Amino acid sequence: MNLKFIPRKFGLLCLVAIWYGCSTPQEESVTGLITEKAMVVSAHPLASDVGKSILQQGGNAVDAAIAVHFALAVVYPEAGNIGGGGFFVIRQKEGTYHSLDFRERGPLAAHPDMYLDENGEVIDRLSLKGHLASGVPGAVDGMVKAHEKFGSLPWADLIQPAIDLASEGFVLTEGEANKFNRAKENFQQYSTVDPVQFTGKDWVTGDRLVQTQLAETLTRIRDLGREGFYAGPVAEYIVAEMERGGGIISLEDLEKYESTWRDPLVGQYKDYKIITMGPPSSGGLIILQMLGTMKDYPVSNKGEDYAAYLHLKTEMERRVYADRAAYMADSDYYPVPIEALLDEAYLKSRFLTFDPEKATPSAEIQEGQLLSMSEETTHFSVVDPMGNAVSCTTTLNGGMGSSVVVDGAGFILNNEMDDFSIKPGHPNMFGVLGGEANKVEPGKRMLSSMTPTILEKGGELYMVVGTPGGSTIPTSVFQTIVNVIEFGMGMQEAVNEKRFHSQWQPEVISYEQGALTGNLQQALESKGHVLTERSGIGRVDAILRLPDGRLEGGADPRGMDAAAGF
Ligand code: GLY
């Protein structure tokens, strides 16, 4: 069992809450911010405050989500972005669901062998850093599309807070100063013009980060919408950057980029409806496969039973991540067998080899391939006073993306091309494999693990949840949902809980420091599992609707994440 309270982190959370003037103080160590009507939980307190302010002005959840997205591009540039992409899952108060895919796309000149040398070997880091690592950014088109369909406040009002943060700057914490100092060398190596806004000095706590070029770019987006990014000076800056650095994104790529409304995946687990992201994300399929399998097994986090649950979870993860490698990709390019993967009989058949006492070796589960994700992404959750909800996960892929800052436009480009399988069957830099379904193709979207998710109970909004974390995203979302639904935790407690992750290959259970309480280690090892400690898994930002209709935020204490609301 692992229900330990975290008083030190609670203290930190309180401090953050007080410092940024969150409206309601936290009531006890494992209870998050509680509000009556509306809430935003994001990776940065300033972005959460921007969202809260939009909601206070009468904006709806989509308005707030757009404003938070642009604010994160300024105050959380390692993952917040205009040079990347992501997914929205939206639940309107009347119970309709929508998902918006603003994932990056492979440039028109991309091809399956673009990261291989003349001998067919993978060229080290080419898909990860520098100009060839970037897919065509989707974030700005996504925000425009979301606003066209659901926005209620003027577009300009949603961008202005980000412009102000970029032009006036914001004060860096020690952690932020260190982060920019660590990123400096990569920026200098991979950007063609030294991006002084990040590299000009050694940052110290209390410095103010001003991003003048980014403010100008955001101003163009404010005034011209989509045309402010995909055409005119910003598009020309991107293409000039590509030409200087040997990249391939062209004006035609930018002109042709379109985000896409897709039907979200909707599944049922006991009394709960799960509304989540379908392809090109694998995340929704993964959590629905796992919940669809788990419903036949009683689970508990009490005493010995917690090891049994973790064993079950790991065995499910091995099987669904094997499926991911073989069957999941951009469904516009590859026929992802969604219904077959979620078919009840299929899920049962996959688990015929499950032994409650013994780990199944991954090699016996399925021959196949798996691709890895780097872990810098960001998630935020929004609920507005009308009851609309947005779950958004967005990314540059790796921390600071490709480490290329577009000179003149002042934003960081993604390195999302590494989410393609750059050579089927070849281990990437994380030692895992990729599959044929997800090979590089022009215009195609690279497979994602991002899992923005909304839960309903009894036809009412119940939870908004998601996280960064690369291939650990679906399992952190799954674990958070199970912590609440099955183990009776509140939102903050479920988010605080130590996490475990497994993904078929490598054949290990990763766990966070402090997760192995009691005799958990012995119990799992006796079933044949290999355990590896690693640093924090995910940064879940979630909102739970309490039985009395109030909202509880779960802001992940692993980062400086914060809830704000009223
Ligand atoms: N780049 C992380 C993901 O899309 O899963």
C-alpha cells in the first residue's frame, strides 16, 4: 500500500497557492485547491492565472484553454509552444464531445530514410536535434480552429496575456534559471543564430526573461490569426531558418498545414464514460484497452493486494504496448484497427496467458516493435462555470524541442520527427524499437502517446486529466484514474501518489523513489519482475468534480504546477 502523505510538498504547494493568489486555501495535505465554479490546472502558475482571468471575464473553457496554451509558450517554453502541436479533448456542458488534432505533420519533402546514412544506419541525433527534427507546427492552426468553433471572447483578448508576458517578461525561479542554463549549449549548437533571449547570460533566480521577438510573433498571430504564422514574415522566418540549418519545412508545408476535428474515442469503465484521444495518439487506445481488461479483475491498494494490482497493471502494459508497436499510427495513413483492438473478446484473448503469480516474459507476448517518446510535453485541464471542460496535452517532444529557435520569430521548433519510427526495427537513442506502421511519410502525423482525457459519471462531468511523460503518459493517466475510481483518493492525493510504469520493452517496471513501500519490492520480484528506480514519472494536472458540484484540482507537486480558480 502506498498512501503516504507528502507534507513537505504540501508546504510547497501552499506557498505557490498563496504566492499566486489562488482563491481558496488548501484544506489538508492531500486535498488540492477546491473551488465552487471553475478551475485551470497547468504546468505554470502564471499560465493558470491567465486561464483563471479569462474565465472571470466570462470566457468559456475553450477560450481559457487557448489563452493558457499561448501563455505556456512564453512561460514554459520547454514544452509550451507555438512551434509544436498537440490535442484537445473537449466536453461541452450539454454532453457533446469533440477532439481536435493539431499534431505536427511530416514535411512534404520527408521520406522514410531521411535519418539514415548511405549504409542504411541511423544518423545519431538527426531526428532529435537541429532543423531536420521538426515537423510542421500545428499549434497555431489548432488554436484558431478551436476558437472558430467554440470561442466566445474575442481572439485578441486570448493572445494578449501571452504578449504581455513575453514583452514585459516574467521572473525566473531557481529551477527555471537552472533549466535555461542547462539548455544553453544545445541552443548555441543547433540554432543558426544565437538566441540571445535564452543564451545571453547565465541566469540566476529573480532574473526577468523578456522575449521580444516572440512578443512580435504573438502580436502578428493576434492581429492576423492563422495568417500571422503560416504566411507573411513569420512563415518566411521559419523557411529562412530551415534554409540556413539544412531543414526541409517549406512555405508550401506551412500553407497546407491543417489541424483536424476528429471523433474522440469513447469507452465505458463500470459507471464511468471515458472520453479520450484517438489516433494519431496511441494514448486513448492504451487506456481503454487497459481499463477494458481490468474490469474483470478486482483491484485494491490495501496491503498485499497492491502488489497484485501492480502485477496486473504491468502485465496489461506489456500487452498493450506490444499492440501499440504493431498496430498504432496516424489513421489517415495506416488502417489502425480501433474496433478490433478494443473488442472485448480480443482483450480477453490477450490475457489468456496472464498468470497472477508470475511475470510473462515480453518475448512470449508478441513479436513486434515499440517506439519511444522523449518526455517533455505539457498538459493542462480547464473547467468553466458553465460546466464545459477542456483537456489539452501539447508538446515540442523533447525538452526545448529541436533546440532551434527561429531567428526573427523567437520561438522554439519541435523535434517531433523523432516520434516517427525513423528506421523500422532499429532501436532509437532510448534503446527501444519502432514499427513499419509509423514510418516517416510526407504529410503524415507521427504517432503520439498524449492522452488528454475527460470522464463522465451518470451523464455529468467527473474528471479532466492528462500528463506529459512520453511513453509513460497513458500509464500515468490510467494510474490516476484508478487511484480515484478504485482506491477512493481525492484528486490531489491521486496526483501525488507515487507512479509505476512498464511498456513491454524494456522488460522492467520503473518506479519513482519512495514508491516501494512495505514488502512491495519483494512481492513483485517474487513474481519475476525486474524493478528500476527512475526520476519523476509524468506531471499530471487534473480536476475532479466533487459530489457537491465543487471542483478539486490536482496540481502535480513534481513540478511547479498550480491550480487556480474561483
Ligand atoms: N512527443 C510526445 C508524444 O507525442 O507522445
